[in-house]
Amino acid sequence: MKPYKHWTVNAAHRHARGQTTITILLGLHLSLNGFKVLIVHDHYSACAFQSYRSRWKQASASSPEEKWRTSQPTMLEGWQAIARMAASQQLTPELFISSTIPVLPQLDRLELQLDGQREQDSRLPYDSMEAETGITEIAAAAYDLILWDIGYYRERESAHHNVQMSCIHLISQDEANLAEFQAVAKRQSSFSFQAAVLNMHDPLLTMNIRYAKRKCKDVSIHAIPYDSSLRQSMAEGMLIAYYLKEQHRHERGESVPLIESVDGIVREIMDVSSHVGRPKWRRDLRWG
């Protein structure tokens, strides 16, 4: 794996929620800012992803672009095709991209199909990719950033893969869980870079972003407002459409807290990920 290209989104404790939501928001914003992004799911997070975009997918199925795409010859899709080509040493970055599922321009997704024995094993999903003849290196050559949305996380004594990954922790707005997050961040200090996202259901609670930053000075902490509109779009399967609408409002000069919050996280990811050798991003003037 190349450092800073692989980012894993993890719940810092069992009460943290919104892992797939945060991953989708980051992937959308990064792709809209010129990065080619891949989101990797396991079975559990893939189900959550489909539920967040179900109605949007039905609405877009009748569009001229979607009709044109579905009329084209069927391309390779899925983890099985990638593993098969890697085993025969035929996998290239172009074939890797053709085996993923397009979501938006510059944004693709891949669902890892792990058997039950492997999911119960201590190995993580990206371990299985690493074991398949260097698939992660080919993925890093095909995409600028890879977001790992894995539905479970197991502690391991070995930090062989963690050294080459960056991590975004999810924290709930509960002061009792802050100490647990601090312990997790310290224990996983072998990550290349660590940041945290605070799900702000109520900014007036004691556990707000200022308090969290004061208590956790070693980790960069951001907050994302989980307002009723965002939660409703998730429940209705219109998360992607809702975010694109909010992004359009933001580009017109309106103040949109959700976009501004995600933009702060993405800006930090872009700063850290500049070490992968990618030329300076094309839209840096957007931030002055």
C-alpha cells in the first residue's frame, strides 16, 4: 500500500454511528474536487450504502446517461473478477477500474465478497486484498484515494497494515465515550495519520466540538451536523441527491453547515494526501 492513499473510517466505540454516511459524504466531496475515489465496502456497509441511495438510483435509471450506459457491453464487475485476474497476473489499473461499480464521475465503489470463515477470522478486509498478489498496489495506481468502509474492526497486535493507512475515527456526542476514544487513538498511534469526526446532534450539549478539541489535542477533530434534513434524506434513500443539492447551494454562495463541515475534513485529507506524488489539485484556488 502507498501511504496516505488508503483511509479507513472506524467507529471509535460501539456507540458511534454513521460510518457509511461519513464515508459517502467524504467520497462525494473528494470526487467533486477532482480526486478519483474508490469506496470499498464489506457486505454490511454495502447494504447500508444501497439503502441510502435506493430512490436516487431509481430516479436516475430513466435518465439518458443511464440508458446509454446500460446499453453498452457488459463490463467486468466485482471482487471475484479482480481476484481472478490478479491470480493469473493479468490485473492492470484499467481492468481494476472496469471491475468496480460507478456511482458518480470520479467516484466508484467495490464490495468485497468475503466468505463466512474469513469474516470470523482476525484478518481485516484489506488484508484479503493485500494477500491477493498486490491488489492494493494496483488499486493505488488506479485511484487517488481509497476509502475503506468496513462494518467491523478487530484489534490486532501487529500493525503491519496500519502503518500504511490513515484513519478517521467516529465519536458520538457523549462525554462518557471521550475517554474510550482517547485510549483507542493512543493504542492505534501506528496509523500514518489520525483524525476524528464528532456527530453533532445538538451543538448545545456539554460534549461539543470545543470541549472535544480541548481534551484531545493530539488528534485533529471535526464536527458534522446531523440535522433532521440529513437524517431524513438517509431514511428516504436520497442521501446522494440531497448532498448534491446542498453542494449546489454552497456554490451559489449560501451558507450550508453540512458542506462547510465536510469541506474542512476533505481539505485536511487533501493536505495529507499530497505526499502520494499527485500533482497539486486542480481546484486549490477554491480555498484561496
